Amino acid sequence: MTQAIEVKVPDIGDYKDVPVIEVLVKIGDTVELEQSLVMLESDKATMDVPSPAAGIVRDLKVKVGDAVSEGALIVLLDAASAPASGASIGNGSGTALQEAQPLSCAPQSVEALVASPARSSSNSSGHVQAVPAAAVSLEGDSRGSHASPSARKYARELGVDVSRVTGTGPKGRITQDDITAFVKGVMTGALAAPAAAAAPAAGGGAGLNLLPWPKVDFTKFGPIDTQPLSRIKKISGANLHRNWVMIPHVTNNDEADITDLEALRVQLNKENEKAGVKFTLLAFAIKACVAALKKFPAFNASLDGDNLVFKQYYHIGFAADTPNGLVVPVIRDADKKGLFDIAREMAELSKLARDGKLKPDQMQGGCFSISSLGGIGGKHFTPIINAPEVAILGLSKSEMKPVWDGKQFVPRLILPLSLSWDHRVIDGAEAGRFNAYLVSILGDFRRVIL
Ligand code: CAO
């Protein structure tokens, strides 16, 4: 017996006429409870509308590009069970269509755009518990607050007590943006965090106890032009800030002699001129990193509370600079792919990134990231770890340098490497070994097969 359900856009705060950027199901599809049906994208967040029940998609009422607001009909569903929202449902004959709000609209802005799957983890508490003093606990009694399940889930994962958050949604409803704003307020010192407030003035080790962010009237000093941050910058900025504050970063710098590797790369590109795909240094670096991750599995792990999750897959993210900001597309199963496929996939993902067309799943599931500034310049830098990953490799511009071969100085092409690692998971000696191994592979790429 099935029940016919009209799935409508739920409460999405103040957003109106939000574009549908993706329709994730088609007519006849069987869907699970909470499975995402469509993705909406406001100027602030990407949100998915989950199914309120398991069932079969009978009809689709929207397409990509449509603009929808709260209450707009999205999908007709033949539900196999009553919707979890508890909304009233028809008699099961399929004749009387009734409304059911999806469980919630789940904004995915934070991790979806920067490929950090922490929030999708069912055990979110680990990431909260595992943080050092800087990430003060903000949890408390939140039962009386008016917030959707997804906003509550988000709050729980960040350790935020929703009763302390001021809701700006309809009827004072607490939105995900309110929670993000609350965390930002605490981190910048504009709001007091409970642990920080409780810490002794002389520094009890809890809370950052920072001064509020300086408020300056810049017009006093000269003409200005104020522009809003791009959506990607806002989202990635919040993630980078969290990662920088919560992870004890250390960066080991090293140098690899890539003279022979560059000769091989140039030769391969000559031989494959017609293939239309360029073998980039980054493609070689991805392969080299996979070999190093296999040798040093702690670098391919994530912290989950007191546990370390060792991944047995090798999905490598690479930072891509786009007109709207930084995104991190992920090459999945890089261990199973050849250089040609990796180079081709990187070119495709980079283009999608620059065109703003990357899908959330193309930025998720990364195990380790590479940030290459080699095409731009610079010597070394400190890449910020892309949580819940535990390490990231920065590549700078290679240059010819005189290297002593025991008898004389010879010109060699030297690539600067900057490996940032999470000191809760990795020790300095291990990081040194990881870099040394990487240097040996990049110096003699035949070693990648060992
Ligand atoms: N040293 C010297 N030259 C390098 C190099 C290096 N380490 N890496 C690349 N180059 C050269 C390439 O050989 C290429 O030269 P030719 O055009 O003469 O062949 C040129 O630089 C451009 O390379 P590319 O950009 O096409 O390819 P890529 O694989 O190096 O980079 C991508 C692709 C997506 C990583 C890049 O476009 C990008 O977005 N980089 C910026 C990443 C970033 O912003 N990181 C910082 C994150 S923290 O804010």
C-alpha cells in the first residue's frame, strides 16, 4: 500500500526564488527516507531537499534553473511509509494527494564546497571532542529552541548550544547561518564563549580570550569601495578559519630534484601532443603522494574522537583557484588510475571549478590534498589542512639551482615542497620521513612502482 505525498520546499528561512541547481532523482526512482531530491542554491548556501519518506518518484515538478520558494511543489512521491515529519497523509490509495514537508532543508554549504565531509559523519562528536582549547565547548541545554533538525545537527557537530543562538528565520527560527554567525562571533571575540568566560583571567588554558575584531571607519582615511565576499569565499573562509584554529599545524619544507621527472614529462607531452591532454607536474605529484600515503598510512587517516580512521582508498584533492575563490575538487581512487587519466580528470575538474559547475560530490571524500602554486611562483608556504584530513602538500615554483654532485656544481631543477601536518596525529619524525620518501620518488619516478 502506498501513500501519495506532495513534497514541497520546506522552511528555507528568508530565501525566495532560490534557483534549483540540481535535480537528483528521476521519475520512477526509488528513494530512501532523507535521500536528497533536489539541490537549491541561494547566494549564501547550497541546500538539499531530502525526501520525507521512502518511496517511488511519481512525478517531478521542477527542473534545473527553476526558481522556488517555501511551499513550492517539487516532487510527487508514492511513499512506502508515512513521512517522518509526521505530516498528515492520504488514505494510501494514491488518489488523494496530501502535503508533506521534507524533514528539513539541509544546507551543505560548508563542507560541500570545500570537500570536508566532517559534517556528514554520523559520529560528529569526535571532531568536537578532539579539539584543543581554542575550540571551546559551546554546548548546553538547547531543547526549548526553535530550530530545524538539520540546524540542530549542524549545531551539535560544531558543539554549539542552540539556546544561545539568536534566530533570524521566520518566527525567530534558528537557521544554519545563525549558527555559523554565532560561531564566528565567538571565534572573533564578539561573543563570549562559556569555556572562555569560565577561564581564569590569567589564562587557564581554555578559550582564546581574543580581543573583538577592530571596527574601523575606513572612509576617515580615504576613498573606499565595499564589495560582498563571494559565496565560495565566505564558505571556504569559515572552513579555513576553523581548520587553522582547531588543528595544531606544523609545516616541514623540503626540496625535490625533479630534473629527470621534468624531462620525462616533456617527453610524454611531445609523444601525446595529439591526445589533447597535458601531463602536468601535479598529476605526477598526485601519483607520488599516493605512493607515500601507502607507505605512511597515518597521513591517509582522519581523527574521530579518540580513534584514528585509516582509509583504504586514496582520494586526492587539489586546490583550484577560481574567479570566485578556492575550491578543492577530488580525484577519486587515484591509486587505481594512470597518469593520463589523472591529468585528464584534473583538467576536467579544473574547468568545472573555474566555471562554477563542480557538484558537491566532486569535492567530497578527499583523504589528502595538494595545493600547487608552482604555476604562479613563490618558494615555500604553509598550506592549511583540509579537515578532517590530517595533512596537505604545498608545491611551489621549481627553479634551476646549482647542486654539488661531489665534484662540481651542476644545474638541477628543484621543486620546493611544503608539507603541513596535524601534530595530534603525526609526529615530526614521521613527517620528515614522508617528505624524504616523496623526494626520493619525485627524484626517480621509477620508484613509484616499488
Ligand atoms: N614549478 C614550475 N612550473 C610549474 C609548476 C611548478 N611547481 N607547476 C606548474 N608549472 C607550470 C606548468 O608547467 C605550466 O607551464 P606551461 O604552460 O609552460 O606548460 C604552468 O605552470 C601552468 O600550469 P597549470 O596551472 O596549467 O597546471 P597545474 O597542474 O600546475 O595547476 C591548478 C592546475 C588547478 C592547480 C591551478 O590552475 C591552480 O588553480 N593553482 C592554484 C592553487 C591555489 O590557489 N593554491 C593555494 C591554495 S591556499 O589559498
